[in-house]
Amino acid sequence: RARFREYLPSLDLNVGYGYLDYLNTKETGWETTLTLTIPLIDLRKHSEYRLQVQQETIARVNLERTKRSLVSQWQATKEKLILALKSAKEREESKNMAQSLYQDNQRRLRAGRSNMNDVILDQNRLGEAETLAINGWAEAHLLYAQLCHTLGFRVNLTDFGCRP
């Protein structure tokens, strides 16, 4: 902006009171000078101005690119978090069903209506379901922390939320 102002004409006004020395009369009076300055094109200043305009344009493009990238990251992380929460809830339900089947099969084993292999199979299924449920919740928590980070917040551990 400062470089651009150098290309604009300027108008200066000077007013003074004192002795006037016209024709050696030495009289007092007012003297007024009005100066209009019109700058000529200085190619060096013009090239510096064009360079600054180009740098400003590049900075604006980079800013817009960064904004779009952040919005894209935020939306992608939000969608991943929604899917991870849904998956974690389904894995939790699967774990609860595996636990129920394991307990039922233990009762049938005690009653003599099942064998040990079925109980071991259900126990393995329960262990896998618990591992998947833990991994599902861990993924959801990691994505929540990533979403907070993408939004520019920190995860607040005291009340479990994002805070600036």
C-alpha cells in the first residue's frame, strides 16, 4: 500500500507570514505556495511494487489452501469418529453377546449338556470380542483427540472435553 501511494499525485500547501522581498520593497505580508507533485514512473519502484503484490497474492492463495485443508481434515476426522463410535458400540454389543453365550455354555457344561471344547471355543470367542471392543473404543478415543487437535483445542482430562 505504501508503494502504491508513491504513484499517486500529492498536493502540498505552504502558508507563511513575514517580510516579502519583491522588488526590494521589504513589506510584510502573506506568502502562499501550492505545489502539485505528479510522480513519473520509476521502473525500480514499480518492479518492487509488482513483486509485493505478487507475494501478497501468493500469501492469500496459501491461506485459502490451508483453510480448505483444515476444513477437509476436520470433516474427514468427524466422519471417521462417527464411524468409530458406531463400530465401538457394535463391538461392545458383540462382546456382551459372547459373554452371555460363554456363561450359558458354562451352565450347560455344569449340567452335563455340553462338552469342554464348546466352553473353550466360547471362551476364545469372548476374549477376541473383548479385544475388539477395547480396540474399537481406543480408536474412537484417538479420533476424538485428533478432532480436538484439528479444531485447535486441547483435550481436557478433568471434564473430558475439548477446551481452547
